Amino acid sequence: MDDAGSGRPQPDEQTARGLDLAPFRGVRYVPDRVGSLAAVTSPPYDVVVRPDGLHHLESADPHNIVRLILPQAVSPTARTERAADTLGRWLSDGVLAADPVPGLYVYEQQHGDHLQRGVIGALRLSEASEGVVLPHEDVMDPVVADRAALMRATNANLEPLLLTYRGGEDGGGTATVIDRVSERDPLLTTTTEDGVRHRLWSVTAPGEIKEIRADLLRHQALIADGHHRWATYLRLRTAHPSPSPWDHGLVLLVDTVRYPLRVRAIHRLLHRLPVARALTALEGHFRVRTVPGPLDHAMAALGAATAEGNAFLLTGDGAFHLVDRPDPALLSRTVPGDRPAAWRGLDATVLHSVLLDHVWGVPDSPEQIAYIHDTATTVAKAERDGGTAVLLHPVHEDVVRELAQQGVTMPRKSTSFGPKPATGLVLRDLGL
């Protein structure tokens, strides 16, 4: 077991055969030093819709975590330096403080009838991680480089990845501990402005930590959210001789047998492609129909169409255009044939390989495409900017897991699993 005195995960002599989750000394906001815990939290860095969401979070509280995960300055180097300086100042001023002893953390989110619980800890990274933690999306190297620079500068994991595993009907030892711990008084309780209640408990008893760790060693996990941060963890681990604190990365593990996640699509906003031009280019390649609004009715029509094949909803001009029934010959020419049928049939595959690359000729770059989680926000931005919103229907989790187990990655930003953990409830300082 890890050295509970230092709180620093210790390397095992034998490579873990599954998920090796270690306790750590969590760094958390001191409630008396901030306006409220809800005001200092944030969605994950890539969910914050910039600049609107960024400005909103920055103004919510001067100590909002967004100043660490998305620091603003004139250059990349200045941004990471600002984050490091801010983190150091908040620690020295007592805005943030480390828990006295290392532990794992049980984390609960509840919104209406939807309840999700999981365990936060420091996951061991190793050469065997490729078979233990399964990615399902490609990543962009510039984003990984940006996250790596931020983690190096701050010497911290500022937000946990969301990983899922299947614990079985009985749940196993982890489920037993979670149920037991959730009956105790939590370390913190807060409700964020989206109506989600968050509760956090520490697990410091050696017996309970051992029970969780022994259970998780039997499982592999799917990355639900945080592919770029996972790639960053692996890059930084390689860059630092082992053993080191970089041998571990901060994660939240959720058993989706007990707590099924919601899977949503991530939509595309094509900044420089007007809807009229997009529709003209589709002639002869796809069927295009105008469907009535409002947005929820149009999205229902999209859902019905995807039950029969690839379909997309285009908007941005005040109307909703349902695009489906692609020309089979076009698919045969443009979709790579060296992948499994499940991958070739994905809407995201057809969107990128057929529509973006071939029909519209839109490069996959930030100047051309924005990836937005919220449907209404995507539509509003398209209407405001004169671009095209491409709305997608979500992929089922079983399809994602099946492809990941085959080692096949989906086009990036194909899925959005949730609810995502709030950033700012617990951080990992690699110096502790």
C-alpha cells in the first residue's frame, strides 16, 4: 500500500494488472476564503464556451478555478506562468489548502432524479495503460502540448479525467465502500448554477482504501471525458524518469453499471461556411429536407432519421435542414475501408471523411471549426456569425466501448459523456 505518511503514491514492484488507484492529499478551496464553493467551480476547460463562458466564470468570483485552467495572457508562456503564479499565491494566502492526510474521494453529483457517484484518486500510469485505460477519440497535438505546459508550470493536476468501468451487478468492493461513505457527513456540499448538487467525502481508513484498490485492479476503464489530458499524462510520465509524481494522474472513476452516464453529441460550428453554400454543395450527394422547429422538434426529427442511417441537422439561417440518405457510391469513395463497419457507419466518420473533407472542403482547424457541447449555443452562434451549425445525434455507449476495445479511435469530439465532474472541488499538487 502507498505511504500514507507522505501522501505520495509509491511505485509497485509489479505492474498493475488493472486500474491501480492511489490515495493523495487533495488540495481544496477553504470555504471561508471564497464567496461560495459554487462560485469558484467551473466545467472542464474544453467545455467552457469562450469568450462568453470564460468572462462569466471570471466574474463569478476572483478565485474561480478558470483562472488556473484557462489563464489569460498575451502568449502561451505568459499564460502558463500566470497560472503557476496564481496557484502559488492562492496556496500561500490560504485560499487553497491541502488535506492533512492522503485519501481517496467519493464524489456525488445529483440533478433531479439522476444520481452519479464515483471515486477520485491518482491513477498509476504505465506501459500497460494502453490495455487498461481505453481511449476512443483522436487528439490534437497542439492541445496536448498546451495542457502539458500548464501542468508542468503549475506542477499540478487541476481537474480529474472522467473514466468509466463496468463493476458488475454486485458492484464489488468499491460500490460497498461508496455506499458506506455516502451515509457520512460530507467534506463539502454545493449546488452549481446548472442545478447540480455536488458532495465530496474523503476515504482515509486504510481498510477502505485497500478494499477499493483491490476491486479496481480487476477492471479496465473507458475514457469518457479527457482524452487530451490523458495523452498529456502519458507524455509527461515519459518525460520524467520513474519513479516520480508524474507516474500518476488525477481521475474520477464511475461504475456505469450502477450509474449509467448520459451520452450526448458534440456539435460543429463551421465559422466560414454559410448555410446556403453548404446546402448547395450537398445537391446530388444527400437528401435535404426542411423540417419544422422549434429546436427540440427538429432534434427529434434528427433522432428518427439516424435510426435509419447517417443523418445531420444543419441550421444557422433561421431554418432547420435535415440531411440524410448519403449516396452509397460517395460513401464508398470517401470513407476509409480499413476500419470496422461500426466505425465506418458513425455519423462523425461520415461528417469528417465525406462532408468536411470531400463535399465542403473545410479544414479541421480552430479557425474553421468550433466544437460545442450545448445544442442551443451552437445554433445561436451560427445565426450570429453567419456560419453553419452541424448538429449530431449521440452515439450509444456500447458502440463507443466496442470500438475502444478493438483499439479503434473515433473522430475527435464524437461524444460527450456526462455529467462531467466540476473542476475546482479537489486538485492534486504533485509536490505533496
